[in-house]
Amino acid sequence: MKLQVGLMNCSPGWSGLLKQIGLPFRIISSNFENVEFSAIITGDVLDEASIERIQSYAKSGGSLLLSSRSFKQLSGVEAQTKTISYLFPRQDSLFSEIGLLDIFSECMIPSNANDLHSVDGKPTCFIGKWNGANVFVLPFDAGCLFTENRTTDKSFYSPYPRLPFERVSLVSKHSLRKFVTTSLEYLFHQRNLPFVHLSHYPGINQSLFAFRIDTDYAGGDEINKLYALSRKYQVPFTWFVDVKSQQDILSSFAEMENQEIGIHCFEHQTYEEYQANYDNILKAKQLFESNNINAKGFAAPFGKWNQELGQAIRDLGFEYSSEFSYDYDNYPSYPFFGNEESTVLQVPIHPISIGTLKRLGYSDEIMIKYFQFVIEQKYRAREPIILYHHPKDGHEKVLECIFEHIKHLDISTVRFIDYATWWKKRVAQQLNIDLHEHVLSMYCSDENTNDRIRITRKNETESMCEVQSLIPLDELRWQLTPEVHPFPNNYLRIRKYNPWISFIHLQDYIFSKLSSKY
């Protein structure tokens, strides 16, 4: 049996999702052998030949991840159209550990739905048996949601009454990735198959820490103070330089040791037009080159991303960019321009900074509690911990507590380019896995990557090991899959009305009007 997923008539985002998860997959038509796939994912529309082939695969005991539209074509089960803002699974749900899943989309709820409850308490997906197969019926097309570019202001959880907020991706793609991972893992396990995926980190790491500086309008003294902190705690920073305001001190960035220097902008602006973005970034890049700085990374002002910006940074040859209006709190991925996958990797960060909390009147102590909560949540979920800061925001005591906490947890610290370069090699890796009598037979397109894999079994145990040609499962060291840090009881208040969003937007509007007069 091959441990791989088949994609039939799927939207392009599905391949991006599976690459992010690290699962072997293949795009297929209606002529395939049943033993070639542990599970099959279908798109919304199936032709007659595909329906016939899927029904045959189901009868053989296969596993299917379906949209409710395709399930209706296969089974005749009706579905009700409904707009869903977000999903927050119950504690007894299979998805209890995925957290809040923002959708804000029209969905189709199968009439036999039995899990993943919406805000009104009604189930939205069906998990069970159909025609001999294990089936998972989704109320949405996860591949389409993965490529969403809509943005909105979102509140983020805090132990303090005033909730911080930022304008970020409307769809919570990190929760979507967890949802799809959990769904496929369940389908593999229902067939008593191990669930095998590439590790999300190099070596034995199960998380990592990266720290980003957006140097907006900062002076030399403010920059030097942060550089001294980097050297004191031996945490390499990734600096995204506001080139117009710092063009006279660019040489000081070139002299920094063990840092990465990227471009933030020339004019501190993201534009709706391709050419305006291209010209703005090109001007910054030319000034970098005249100071012998080769920038491989880019981060847009205010975290704003649009397709015109994405195409401009692609055409200017950047390796990666980082904008939380595209994605946040997630593993890296490649954006899509329609059906075309970009060559510029997105490296998501946690979008709340000290500056955000400062505007809400947070003290140092409350800021520290906030970031400790974020770090613990992400560390236990084995997610990357990637934070950012502006030199003018100060509060170095908070930064020192963050770095000390990272050191206490013994988390590896990296620059953005280090993680991006490794991730690009990971995604390019072609992995084939066969299972025969409790032995995995593996083929890798690049045998020198030293990649690792994670294997889980139905009995809630897991094992991590290096990629190698033969892996006898009975000889591996197995341990219980660790529990994820529980969500606070009042977690859902982040989707209730937050008066500070309106207040701060009004404050910004008044300030901009007053500034324009002088």
C-alpha cells in the first residue's frame, strides 16, 4: 500500500496545503489503482467517469475527503447552504485542538452532519462510513480557502481585558491546515495505516524562534540598542529596513554580525498597483546594492499583501516575504496568483507586537504575560514562534523576558532566511512511501537533506525518525502524542465586538488629518 493522497478535480490550493503539511500526494484522473492511495480528496465537481471510479474505490475500503457538493453527487445526500463566520470545535470533537477556524464564507452543510459545530451549536461536517469507505465530508473547499486573499481586523486573545487587534488574513489558514491534517490523519488511522509526514523543522527541532525588526523611522541609537540585545542573548535578528528614513546609515547594517538584513520599503507604503510597488521596492534594492547589501527577504509596510505586491517582489527576485495580511501564526507556504503558485515563499509571523500592546495601555508586566501565553501555546502546538518589533517602541525589558523565556525552553533561534531556505528544500523534496508488513519503504529525491519524518498511529502514539530507505515500525521508539495547551474558557471573546478597534482607527484618522495641516 502506498502512503499517499490522490487529488481528483481539486482546486490548486489543495496541493499547497499538502506541501505545507508534508504529505506525499499525486494529482490523478479517473484511471487509478486502489492500492496507490491511502486516501483520495475530491473537488466540488465530478464527471461520470470519476464518480464511477470513486464508488469502486469506496467499496474497496478506501478513505475519502470530500466536499458536501461532491458527496451529494456520489451519494445523493442533500446539503443546506449557509454562511458561516467561524467554527470553534467542542471539547469532545475530533477537532478540539485546532482552535478557532475563521471562514466567513458560504458553506454547504450535509444533512447527516455530526461534528465540527458552528456558532449556533449545529454540526457542519459528516464523519463516518459510506459505501464501504471511511468518509470525511467538509462544508467548504479547503483548497479554495487556502488561497483566499481577503483581510479584516481581528482581535487576539489576551489575559488583559483590552484585546489587541491587527488587520490580517480573513481566513485563519493555520487552523485550516490543522483541520485538514486532523481529517487526513483520522482517515489513515481508520484503515489502520500510519500517518507519515515530513517534519516542519530541520534536525530534531519541534519548534523554532525567529525575531524580526521593522526599522520604521528609527534612529541609529535605537537600532544599536536592539543590536546590542541580539548580541547579549545570542539571538540573531532579521532586520527589514525602512530605507528612505535610514539611507544615510545603511552601511551600519552591512557591518552587523550574524544578522539578516532585508528590505521593508523605500516609501513606507504598499500600493494597489504593480508598477508602484515595483518602483518603490526597486529604489530600496538599488540603495542596498550600492552599500553592498544583498537582500533576499522582504516585508511590506503594515503587513499588507496583495497580488500586485506579490508579483512585484517575485519579479525583483526575492526568496521570501512576510505579510500577516496574507497569513499569520502558521508554517511557511507559497501564495497563489489564480492557478499559478508564486516562487516567493511566505513566512508568517504572530501579528501582535509591543507597539500594538503599547497603544492599549499595557504595562511591561502585562506585555510579558501576553507574549508568554503566545509562546507557550505555540511551543506546545509545535508551531514556529516568530515575533516582531519596531525600534521606536522601546520596552526592552519585555524583549529581554521574551529572549530569556526562549532560552529557558531551549528553542533554536534562526534568521528568516535560514528557515525559508530549509523550507524551500523541504517542499521541493519528492517523497514516496510504501507500507508492507509493518515496514516503511521510502524513496527521497534528495538523499542528502537529512529530513526527518513524523509517524502517528491509531493508538495515539507517535515516533520521529530520519528519512531512510527502510523503517521497521516495530523497532521504532514510540511515545504518546502530547496534549496541546488548552484554550482559555473565555477564548471566544476575541470574536465579540472590540471597541478598541473603532477607537484606535478614529484616533489614527484624526492624527492623519491634523498632520496633513502642518
